[in-house]
Amino acid sequence: MRPSLLLVGLALLGCDGDGGARAEMVVYAASSLTEAFTALESAYEAEHPGVDVRLSFAGSQMLRLQIEQGARADVFASADERHMAALRDADRVAPPTLFAANELVVITPVGDERIRRLEDLRTAQRVVLGDESVPVGRYARQLLRQAGLWEAVQPHVVSEEANVRLVRAKVEIGEADAALVYRTDARTDRVRAVAIPDDQNVRTRYPIAVTRDAPHPAEAARFVAFVRSEAGARILSERGFGAP
């Protein structure tokens, strides 16, 4: 068989160039981690060529439900501590550790300058939030209540989405005047971001853990250690995440 055909065959079989099977490690991660974990995947695989990291992104509540129902994930990275704690209480994950932090911002369509500060959400006619079961939705409600804005904003909530990327998409396509998302999800030229002062904001922390039924527990533990390493922290910082 010619070398080129041999390499194709090995790839289809999930083997590395030395003939060894690559371990397929499945990582469940919150939607807000999409860019950061895609970069972490590439960096980890470069250091561990025998490992194929498979990423699955969704709202933390959906990933938690899948793990509770027996999904064979190796690692779970959540956008909040509540969903991780529920899995820990059910002995579905090993003890978690924190690896990143985030905060909220207001986003509006590009070119729409009507909202310049958090309090201006009172004037928005179409507001989109995450569903209350989603970390970003719960954090948004907490922030609005703390600021005394919930009663004014609630009647104008036109949609509640299952993850933060769907919240942002509503603003991108012009179906909302404003939304609350994570700072890291506002790092795009498709929306306009309005910062929220620290004394009004909600600081969010991200935990990560190896699942109890991980098919590759040793490799999963190495991946978690990499996420928490200096190299991992640098990748997260470059994409807007803070230290936990």
C-alpha cells in the first residue's frame, strides 16, 4: 500500500502514525467556553499526540442532565458551581476545582447607542436573557434584582434562551434591543458591549471535574491539570477569562 493510502487508513481507524490507537477523551464544556476550550484542545493534543479530545458544548444545565442520565463524558467544565455541586452530591463527578472567572455585560446591536449604562435597560423594549435554569440567565436575574431593575425589565423580556450563544444570536440578528451575556461572549464585532461597573456586577466562577464514569480517568485528570496549568491559564486569559 502506498504511504499516502496507509496514512488515510490509519486516520480512519483512529490511530496515530506509529500504529497506536488514539484515546478519544470526551470533554463536556459550557457554551461560553467554546473558543477557549477549542484552543485548549489544540494545545493539549499538540503535547499529547496520542489523545483525541472531543469537545461537546451546550448549556451547563443540559450537560449536567446528560451526565445524570449516564452520558460517557470524561470531563465536565461548568459555567457555574451550582450544576457541578448537584453532580458532586450525586457522586457523578470527582471533587471539582475552579479554573476561571467571568462577569456580565450588556450587549446591543452594532450602531445602537441608546443604551450606555446598565440603568438604561429600563428603556429597552425587547430584552433577551438566558433561561433561569441556565447559569447566565440566573446571573442576569441576580444582577437585575440587585440593581433594582428587575421589575422594570421583566415585562420586556421577549425570549429566554437555553445557552449564552443563543442569547447573543438574538441581538446579532436584530431580534432584541439588549441582552445580558458574559464578557467573553461580547468579544466580537457583531454586537456592541456596554460594561457594567464592578460594584453592580456579578462575578462568576467556572469549576471543572473528572466524571466518575470517565472512560479514560487518568487522561481526563491530565487534561484538567493542563487547563489549570500556567499554559492553560494563559489561553483562558487571552480569551477574556479571569482567574477564579
